[in-house]
Amino acid sequence: MLEFALPNAHALAVMILIVVALILFARDNIPLETTSLVVLVLLAVGFTLFPYQADGQTLQASDFFLGFGHKALIAVSALMIVGEGLIRTGALEPVGRLLSKLWKKGPLISLLFTLLITATLSAFINNTPIVVLMLPILIGVGIRTGTSTTGMLIPMGFASILGGMATTIGTSTNLLVVNVAADMGMDSFNMFDFLGPAAIGAFFAILYLWLIAPRMIPERQAPMQDTGSRLYSAQIRLDESSPLVGATLAEAIERTQDSIRVDSIQRGAGAFINPLPDVVLLAGDRLTTSDSQANLREFARALGGTLFSGDHAVDQRHPLQFEGEQLAELVVTPASRLTNLRIGDAQLRSRYHLRLLALNRFEESQERKTPGLDNIRLRSGDVLLVQSTLENLRNLKETSDFLILDGSIQLPSTRKAPIALATIIGVVGLAAANILPIEISALLGCLVLLLSGSLKWKDAMNALSAQVILIIVSSLAMGAALLKTGGADYIASLFVYLTFGAPVAVVLAGLMLMMGVLTNVVSNNAAAVIGTPIAIGIAQRLGMPLEPFVLAVLFGANLSFATPMAYQTNLLIMNAGGYKFGDFVRVGVPLAIGLWLILSTVLVLAYGLYG
């Protein structure tokens, strides 16, 4: 029995660092990659200045960087690239057409097929592109049929998480747990080894998401439906009587409370002046700007000028024009290059040809409108109300930076789609048949996509997420430090002590519950990597098989249903559907508790843990 003695100083320091890291992972105002880098640096510097020796060997601080070459990270990165190939080539476009046809026949049976298709695809493909595929389809269904998407989007998102639990490649969490356990000497799981327990849990969960969950969510509306803020381009001609004749442009801008943005100054026919602050304004100068109708008229009044649209003054016969542009809602995706960038630095106008009208973020009850957004840092899941041409919006569908919620089911489709589809089938088939390890078959798939021209190197690099990479590496480093310093052994012993006398089934259920709570608060990858060595230690002390305890960690780390922050696709769905925080709690908590009870019971029965 464990005595209440402190672990060695190094193990204690590692455990304290892990607690601090988990707290920082839960902070929205601190980028996850920053916390990950801090963890790596502190571990490396700490073990360099204060070496740790065990069994006559010194733990090398450089070992904490081995995660950058870990096979689990290679597999995760390669699978992200292969998934990007499916999206870029439009290989999933037939799925969109099929679902669109199904929804015309009846909403109830169509929702069931949507959940099943989403879960099945997510078992083999990262669920983020699956959700990105499904969101516009379901929103389009709602628009065309006049039905609400409230009961569709959350169940679809949760179904994608359910599917990811079924195979070793379903999520990066699964890959990490399986590989960390193998590194510790446990026999490796094959791709479908835990499909049985996952399928049993998914059966009851799908029924819940199909028949019960849609009735639990109050009616919600999309976050931004106001079209009154459409931007119009116009010119303000300074009249002879304008008080700003002879003044500088800076003084004119100040007169509008710094609200006007001047794109150019026209002085005479075909002569344009750069809008520098010290430019002296003359009578007849035309200031080109863009804003709402109300603001343009207010600017003209404040500057003592006349509003022009083209060659005519604005009146009833010559109204303001918006040059064929339309409104659209864009969601910032988890893979977007704009994440954590200031809006002012994102170059939405110059790079993407977008006019930003408003921003909606899930914790705010109303959208925030321009001006005043330049210093806001974009986050995954932010919804942008923008204005642009139809052609430009179509082109944006081929980027990974935005998800366009325009109700269209038109997906990119290319002649390379069959190659991408055959590639993912080959990657999964080679790994499932144990012909090649998943990290090698996935890399082979990347090579096929690149050599065939199905994917460009630029697209492949954009598919990789620095956040995911750094979280995985730092998690592997924390797990290694916890294991090698004896911290994992200490925590496992403490867990056994606290549950002393309890049936093994209760211990296993308690471990899964702990992981389930942790994954809804912090990074699920970090929770899984740290929990795996602890689970193996618990099983060894109880004299039980390792597999059910490792699976308890794997399943528990995938119970990311209770909050919108628990999983990155939850945020996408929350903003796109106009949901509230409480909607995820209302639907997700019963789902997580139900799956915990079902999966715990199945593992106990499957492995005979009755003692």
C-alpha cells in the first residue's frame, strides 16, 4: 500500500509543470502553440541545469525533442495531408450530392443517414474536413426547404467525434494513445481492434442524436442575418463651400471621428492622388470610400460635400451601387492561416478581395461591426460577415482558410478526385492488412497525391497545423518526463491507493471518467498522452491486462461533447448554427455520461474484469 510520501524532486517538478500546462491549455487568451513551446523549453532547460539520473543513466534533455520525429506525429501529419487531398480534388463531392437527394425525401430518415455517413467517414478521415463538408450542405438544405438547422448541426458534429473513436486512425488522439502504449511495451492495436466496443457505444449514441437530441435544443437562428450593413463604393466631392477646402486629409478624417477610410483622391479627369494624411484638399476633389448607405451620407454631410455614384450625384434616379457584390458568411477554419492574426494584418481586402462588415464570436451575444475590429485577433470558429463578388466567393471555396456558409452545395470537383479517393482507400487498406504501418502507408499516400498532381506542395503545407504539431510534441515530452522520472508510477500508485478495495470495474470506470472530464477542459491530445502511462501503471499494480485500461484512456479522451471548446469542430458548429454555450451542455453532457457508462460496461464484460 502506498505511503503518503512525496515523489522525487524531478517527478514533482514535472507534475507541477503538467498541471500548469493543462491550466494554460484551457486559457483562450493564450495560444496553444505558445503553451506547448513553453513546456518544451522548460523541460529542456530544467533537465539540462538539473540532470536526472536513474539506474546509472542520465536523462538527456534533448530526448524531449524526439517527439518531432515520433511515428505518431508523422502519421497524424501525413493523414492531414491526405485528407486535404480529398477536399481539394472534390473526392467527397458525390457524398454531398447523395445527401442533398436524401434530404428531399424526408427529414427524419435523412438525418439518420447524415449521422451514419458522417460517423463512417470520420472513422478514416480527420473529422474537421468532414464537418467542413457537411456544414454548407445542411445549411443549404435548411435554406431550400425552409426548415431550421437547429436540430441538424450539433448531432452531425457529435457523430463525427463518435466515428473518430472507432479506429486507430480516426483521430490524432487515438494514434497517440496507441503509439505511446506500444512504446511502453504493450502489443500494438490493429486498426479495427476496438471497433466492437466503439460500435456498441455509437449505436446507442446515434439513436440519441437522431431521436432525442434535436428535441432538446431551443430554436436558434444563424448569427448574422442583417443585410442593412452592405457596403457601397462612392465618391464624396468637396463643394466650394466645404469647410475642409484648404485643410489636410487628416483633418477631414478627424471630422468624421476617424470613421472614414479614403481609398484615393481624384483631382480632375483621370488624375489620382495617394491619400496621405498631409494632402491639402481642394474644391472639386473627390474622396473615394466604401461604407454603408447611412454612413456615406453622414460622411458627405460632415465634410460639406456631395455624394457621387459613378458620374452622377446620388439621388432617386441614381442610387448607390454595390457593383454586383453579395453578402456571405465565412467561418475561420482550424487550419486557417489567419488564426491568431489581427484583422488589420489579415489583408482581407488586398489578399482575399473581401469587405468585412461584421464579426461574430461565440461568447458574444451580438455581432461586432466595423470600424473598430482591426485589433481583434481572429480565432477558429469566428464568423465573418463579408461582401465580395460571386466569382471571388466561389474561388474561396477552394482555400482552407474559410468555410463559406452560403447555402450552396456546389463543391470543388476535379479529374483528380478518383486518384485521391483511391489513395485514401489504399492508405487504409495497407494499414488494416498490416502490410505497412499507418505512418508509412500515409506517407506513401502523400507521395502519390503530390506526384499525380492531385495536391500541390503549397496545399500540403497549408494542411499541416503548427498548433497540432506543437501540442503533440509537447504532450509526448510531458509524458516521457512523467514516465522516466517515476511520476507516472507515483500517480498510478496513488490512484490505486485512493480506490483501494473498490472492484476493478469501478477503477476502470473512474479512470475513463477522469479522462472524460479532463478532455472537456484541456487539450484531448495532452490528456491522452499523459493518461496512457498512468493507465498502464494502474493495470500493472492491479495485475490486470493492459488493453482495457489503455482503451479507457482512449475512449475517455474522445468524450469531447460537454462544451464548445472541448473540440475544434464544436466551435465551428456553434458559430455556424448560432448555438449557445448551454446547448452543448444540454446535449453533450447526457451523451458523454451515457457513453461513459456503456463503454465502461463493455470493456469490463469483454475483458472479464469482475474482480
